[in-house]
Amino acid sequence: PPASQNNEQGSTLRDLLTTTAGKLRLGSTDAGIAFAPVYSTGTASGKSGRTMPNILDDIIASVVENKIPPNRAPKINVKSEIKEEPKEDKKSIQDDCSKRYSDIPYSWICDKHVLWLRDHKNTNNWKLFKECWKQGRPVLVSGMHKKMNFSLWKAESISLDFGNQQADILNCKDSIISNTNVKEFWDGFEDVSKRQKVKNGETALLKLKDWPSGEDFKTMMPARYEDLLKSLPLPEYCSPEGKLNLASHLPGFFVRPDLGPRLCSAYGECVAATKDHDIGTTNLHIEVSDVVNILVYVGIAKGNGVLSKSGVLKKLEEEDLDDLLRKRLKDSSELPGALWHIYAGKDADKIREFLQKIAKEQGLEVLPEHDPIRDQSWYVNKKLRQRLFEEYGVKTCTVIQFLGDAIILPAGALHQV
């Protein structure tokens, strides 16, 4: 059908640019390519010349190779231009990897959806990572804490060095934000008796909101910044100087996303103690760039009203876990610190629709401009995760992050912690 009657969003960048070129008024270049004029034809002095190049139009002009009349839908010969990779099933991909990367210790977890690289020191990790990353899958790398100066990341060390700093602290139970001394947060990190109490006498479930972040992190914590950078997993991709780190090679005129680093710190054992695990320290959301999250420290709180380590382990075992993660839970040398639920970006619309439906069921107002994912207004508890699977076919990928684990997420992957 004509382009006007069809969905004009191309499935590839070339499709999109070519389709767009077909709709634009014909300009002219030396090569006779169809594109909208990108330069004015005169200057203030009246002389002919090209001025003010438009970057996007330059890209269109350079990529679109065939002259397409504006009144005719483009005929795109995708086969001649793009060699699409064959769609392999999970089993064939994994069989292929086991043959090609037999020198790399790794496993597949979460129903073969997440790659677990078990030896952070293996210099060939990035080759297997590349195979998995092409498919937009999360990756787990364990043992990063073995490369780090552990004393720098202890709660008392951070409190001692930066206790007089002011920061925003979020109470995850009621979403109230207060600005207070960082020392108050860290002193209660492992000593429940020093934690804030809310009006009804309950202990507050606090989270430091991205303190410090970006350049502040580097300026305020230079030793910790250097320790983190030298300990990043897969340096070919994750290091700021990595040869495969796209952000490091973008031209200067691009507006870059905030790549951090930032410190994310929260009390956790109170979450495990809540009914149905209704509270999270990070609600369901999407990041606009790829994310590397390293668990650098796990504190074990002591005092009245918190679960013991064995109690926390019991709660985690109630989750829908991969057999390998259950085995790690039973390993006394491993220390679990965070529970993640991850969803593929392709399921975002289904999840959004589901959450709006639940909001209506609960009598909440759903405004047209309301986006439950963008607003980070939901922590999807166990009962809702089950309904999401039963009613929309969206399966939750549950990952336990142990001390030293790095979780690497592709941009667009939904997650809560």
C-alpha cells in the first residue's frame, strides 16, 4: 500500500531514513540525492553559498543513496543492503557459545535469559559478553569486590569521611524526602537503634538518593572513584576509555546522558520483612543508557525488629529463583545484598497497560499524561508479578545480587530493586 496508508516507522535506521526521504521536497546535491535542502541559498551580503548545515539532514543526505520521487513510496531492497543474522533459538545460541568459549567460566541463569560470567579476571570475557549483548540480555559478573579496597566502602568509613555532608534522604515507605546530614543515614545502616522513626513508631526505610553523583562523586571521593574505575567489569565496554564504550567516542556536539558514577545506598532487611515484599528501595523504571551496578558493600543490621541473616535467606528462597541462584544462597562464602526483578524492554507497553489497569482497580486516578514506569510509582510485588505473567504472558527475571556482583543492564530494560 502507499506509504500514507502504512505504518511508516522503518524497522531499521536505513528504512526510516529512506522512507523519510521519500516524503521530503526534493533538494539537489552534486550526487542528485533526494533530501530536504539543508543550506540557505544566500547570505546577508547577497552572495550565493551554503551556510548553517543541519546535522540530521546531512546524515539523511549521506545515508540515502537512491533518488526517490516525493509522490512515490520508496522501494527498499533490504536484502541487498543488510545481511540479517539468522534468528537462532536460545538452545542453538548457547550450544554455539559452549563450543567457542570453552575457556571462559560462565553459566546461563533466569531461564537462559541472563549470562553469568563467574571469573571476573578472565581476559576473554568481553568476547562472550558481546554475543549476549547483541541480543539485549542482562549480564552478571561476580567477584568484583576482590579487586577493590574493601575498607573504603564500609559504612563507618563513609560516615567518618563525609558525615557532615547534606543529602536528600528518601523514606521508601511513604515517599517523603528530607534533607539531612549523611551521618544520620550511615549511623543507622547497621544499628537499628540509631534509625529514624516515623509517626506511628515504625522504623524508617531510608535510601540516599544518588549521593554523590557524576562529577560530585569524582571530586568528593577521588580515592573511591579510582578504586571503582579500576574494578569495573569488562573494561573494553565499561571503562570510560574502553575501546567498545560508545559514549566515550561520541562527537562533542552530542548531549550525553549522565553516566555517573553514583552511589546508591539503602536499608534492605526491612523490605524482606514486609508482607508480600510490598516495598522496594528502587521502584520499577527504565534507564536511558546502559547501566553497570556493582554491589560494593553489604551491611548486616542488628537490633529489634529486623530479620536475622537466616531470616533474610528464608525470605529470598520464597522467590521464583533459578537453581544456580538457590545454590549460591546456600554457599556460606556468598553474601546476598539485593533482590532484582528485570524485564525486557519489549514488554514495556504490556507492563504499562497492566499497571494502569491495577491502578484503576485500586480506585486511583489514571491521568492521560501519567506513565507509571516513567514516574517510578510502582514496586510490583509478588502477587502482581504472578498476575502480570498470567494475564499478559510477561515473565519476571529474578536475580539476587551478592557482594561483589556487577549487574549490567542494556538501556531500556525495566527493573526494580
